[in-house]
Amino acid sequence: MAQQLNGKRVAILAADGFEESELASPRAALQGQGAETHVITPDGKGIRAWAETDWGETYEADKSLDEVKSEDYHALVLPGGLFNPDTLRLDEKALTFVRHFFEAGKPVAAICHAPWILINAGVVEGRKMTSVASVAQDLKNAGATWFDESVVVDSGLVTSRTPKDLDDFNRKLLEEVAEGRHSHQHA
């Protein structure tokens, strides 16, 4: 199969307590299509995964938030897990980094609890989205229209509910990264 994402760089923003499969699976899918991926953490240090019921592996970071600019990337992936987005949604540097992807019309993919970050970044109003069920009301309160579907795509914004949806999430993520900028993807 052609490496349709050669030359594309994708940022994966995460902190301790990300759901392991929600980082590992999209990263493998992107790399399988030739994309370069960078795991970005608030401080550039390795982060510990949460593997469904317990702490998992430590993943090395490629960069810290201080070292990166959204202009360096073609797309952004936000893994879920409970602890990771709860940390990032209170990190102003993380929220600014996320906002810049929306302002530039670049694809953003968020799964599980990660839409919490998008709520705090102020980019969900008027958007069609999904998430883990416990975040649905938060999204509705922030002005999004929530759907109970495996994947929802809205002008470059890809959202999914849980690790069970990763096949659909990854497929749409790859499509959106291949398509590039979206004129309607604005904060």
C-alpha cells in the first residue's frame, strides 16, 4: 500500500495517565502510512500509560510543549484516559497549542475523555462530536451536538468514544490527515 502520509508530521499530545491503546494504536496507524509522529508532553519527560485498569508502560516523549509550535505539524491527536486530559485541560500552554490547530484549519482527533481538553480550549461550540459517555453532558453544556457513534467527523475534527472504536477512529484520522486543512475547522 502506498505511504500516503509521507512528509506529514503529527503531534500526539499527552500526559501521565493516558489510555495506552489510544496513543499506541493511532501512532502505529499513522506511522504505517508514512507519517512522522511526535509524542509531546508538558515537560518533555516520559509519561506513564494507563492500560484499562492499571498503570502501564512509560512512553518516552519526543518533545516538550515549550519546544513545539503548531506550525510544525499537519495534525494533532489527543488520546484519552481519565487522568491525562484532566491534567492537560488545566495547562494553558497545552490549550494554546490545541487552539492553534483549530485556528489554522488543521485536523484534530480526540478520543474518550480527550474532548475535555477541547472544551477548555473553547473550540467545541457548534461542533458535532462524540466522546466517552461521561463527557457527553460536558460537551452539550459547551455547545456541541453529541452523538453516540463510534466516530464523528466534523470539518477535520475526529472524535470517538472508547478504545473499542479505535479502528474507525484511526481510519478517519488517516483520511483527514491525508486531506489536510479544512476551511471550516476554526475556533
